[in-house]
Amino acid sequence: MKIAFVGKGGSGKTTLSALFARHLAAAGDTVVAVDADINQHLGVALGLAEDEVPALPALGARLTPIKEYLRGDNPLIESAAAMVKTTPPGRGSRLLVPGGDDPIHGLARRVDGVLLLVTGAFAAEDLGVACYHAKVGAVELYLNHLVDGPGRHVVVDMTAGADAFASGLFTRFDLTFVVAEPTRKGMSVYRQYRDYAAEYGIALAVVGNKVTGPDDIAFLREQAGDDLLACVAHSRYVRALDQGGHASLDGLEPVNRAALDLLRTAMEARTKDWAAFQEQAVAFHLKNAAAWADRATGQDLSRQVDPGFRHGPRALLAQAPAPA
């Protein structure tokens, strides 16, 4: 499954992204965690030292080789330069599996059983001339070409606030967890997500965080209704992580481990709709082509759409080499 964690800044979405990724990995699943936030803190939340994070290979700095690999032998895409963040796969494109043997997953760092990919920080040379979504575009391309399945998951820590909806990336997930504190501001951000997502049929679930008791739960239930899936209580374990410690998930409070179980159950209840996944990718590609990408590339990017392509496990099998 492809899972996103979103929420306002400071809500705890990075912490919960890391805890959930570790929770899935501890169960024996293959888990790729992607830090797609402008503040690159997911690596530290997973257990890296702060001085290790800047040295991680950044997807955003490797867009051209990533595009070159993903386009493969697709005859509708003449070059990496002709690819944009929304370019959908077609026949001849290279598809990926989470944690597969490919150059993109070769950039991952294994941390506590989780494969970590990062978009890279907003650098000094980007100030005043670049948009962070240019870096996040690498994640959109990655997810567009990814065929996940049972026991293989991607967990993405998204940018804070409604900025996550500034590209088609928000449609690439099977389930989006909105992390919300029991405050009016926290629920206001949730309502933004709910309203933006409704038009596209995006599956959302609210995870209440930093909950201190029944009154907080009642407030969240009043505001989110049936969208409220689970509540995570104030945690000494998480506080220790934030102070630089790192311990086994066995040390997480039982009530919070139970919350992670609820998230997993909700994830596993989702069904894959590869046709809808590809249709949305094509729709956003055509929208971006008309808005800016045709002008930027000097090409008619609608010609990159392969109407005969059917995404999913069968397409993955079709590209696999025949047995010797």
C-alpha cells in the first residue's frame, strides 16, 4: 500500500510516519519511508543522528537520472528532458516494486528495518529561484511507476498544511492519515484536507495526536465524526525519541501500539484500483501539460499518454525478463 501522513506543522506527522513505518517493518513487511517534507526530519525520527541526514542521497538532486531510468524504452517519451513530474508510465516504462533492485531504491538507507528515501533539503541555491515541489516531483514520478502489493508498502511524510495539495501527489495514495491535535487549528487543517480531497475520492482517516484524556477524544470525535480512526496519547516514549533516544518499539505504550494496529487494519482494508490510479495520473498530467509543462518543454505532452497501458501487477510481470 501507499500511505501518506499529512497535517499542520507541529502536529506530529513525522513522528507518526516513523512509528508506523517501524511498526510495519517489525511485522516483517518491506517498508520504504519517504521524507517529502521541506523540513527533512524523518531520518532522525527513524533513528539517524542529525549529522547523518545531510549526507543522504537526495532524490530531488537526481531528477534527470531518475527520469532516464523510469522512461526505459517507452517510445512516447523521447528523452528525460521531455518528462515532467506528472508523466505517467506506459508500455516500455520501467516499473518499480518497494525495495526492489533498481537504481532508485539503491539510494535508500536502511534504518531500523525501514528503507529511507529523502527528497533533500531546500538548499541555499534554491532560495528565491526554485520551488520545493520541483524536488517533490521525484516522489510523484516514483509513486506513478510503483507497483506495491501485499507486504510491500511506502509511507510518505508529506509537506505540512494544505501545501500537500499543490500537486497531483496527493492522489497517489491508497490511504491518507491526517494527523490532528485536539485543537481548533488542528481540526481546521483537517477540514481543508477533507474538502480538497472529496472531489477526487481520496480516502482520509484522522489520527488524533497528543491526546491527554477523554475530553480531547470527545472534541476530536465531535469535529471529525466517523473520520476519526485512532488517538495517540501523550507519550514518554516519543518524548525520549525527541530528546535523541532510540529504543525498541516494545517500549511504546500499549495504548499507542494499539493505535498503530488500528492504522494497519485500516490500511489492509483498502483495495487496489489500478485503473483509477492510472486515470488520475493521466488527468493530472494533461492538466499540468496545458497549464505550464507544454510551454516549459516545447512539446505536446499529451502524446506521452499511452491509452493501451494497464497499470498494476500484470504490467510488472510483462516487463520481467523471461526465465532462463
